[in-house]
Amino acid sequence: MIKDKQLKEEIGIEIKQDILENHPEPVYLGIGSNLGNRKNNINKACYLLHTFCLIDKISNFYETNSWPNVKYPKYLNIILRCYTKLNVISLLKIIKIIEKKLGRKKTLKNFPRSCDIDIIDFKGIKLDKNYIKIPHPRLLKRNFVLVPLYEIEKTWKHPKNNISIDNLVKNLNFKSLRGIKIY
């Protein structure tokens, strides 16, 4: 077996790329809005993201009550699957620019916002820094993440604990499952 690529080319052996070689890994983003024209805000975010990411699947829109304060306006959320050549830090910087461009202001935690984009899973990596945690640390209990993620990627597994998405959805409590609806 000839292993040297240059030698193979010199003697005329055809080199074929394995179908699993250099296969891009997906990135899953959650986009939500509970201020202004929520659907339009999410669609604008997708439009701005498509410059940096190849979006190939988008869930339905899901509506949920705001948390922890249900008196705030209801949220619309989607999950999308995309592919990008950016590293996770570059993607995060672009996400922050997009959120700001769509009117997000620095406010209190869980306060209403026109656009919120979360990196749910970045190519299956595990990252724990002060400014970013991958996979998203609170996704396990969020119906507005798990239900649309299940819709678009039924074989997804949590990168840290390897639990399948269908089991994560099954572990949501009844109240949580009743609190989400397709918009």
C-alpha cells in the first residue's frame, strides 16, 4: 500500500477521498424573539447568518411563555442546523453583532429582547469558558430548544452526556411540554 500522496501522484495512482473524510460537522443555533415583530426579527437573523453559515434545516416557529417572568411577552423560537468554516469564537462575535443590529440592548438577565441567538451545539465540541459554554448549559430543561431540535435532528445526541434527543424530550415534564406550541 502506497501512503505518500506525492508518490501516488507521480506513479499515476488515482487518489479518492473517503466519503467520511473532511465531512463538515453541523452547528445548531437557537434564535428567539419576544419584542416587536418576532417572526420578522427571527427571519432577519437567519438572513444575516446565511452570509457566514450554510443553513440547511430550520424548525417550525414555536411559541412559549417568557421565563422566569410569564408577564413578559411570549417568545417565538426556532432551531436551525447550519455549517460554517468559522471557529466558535468568531461565530459568537458575529452573533453578538447580529443581535445588536436587530435591536438587542444590554439589559437584565431574561429581560425581553428583539433577538437572542444561542449556540446550542458547535460541531459536537465541549467548551467551558467564562464567556461561552458549549453545548449550551441550560438546553436540557428548555422545551423551546429540545422540541424544535428534535423536529430537525432526530438522531442528535448531547455532546457531554451522550443522551439522545428523544430521551431528552421524554424527560421534559408534562407542564413544560404543554407550554409549547407551533406558531
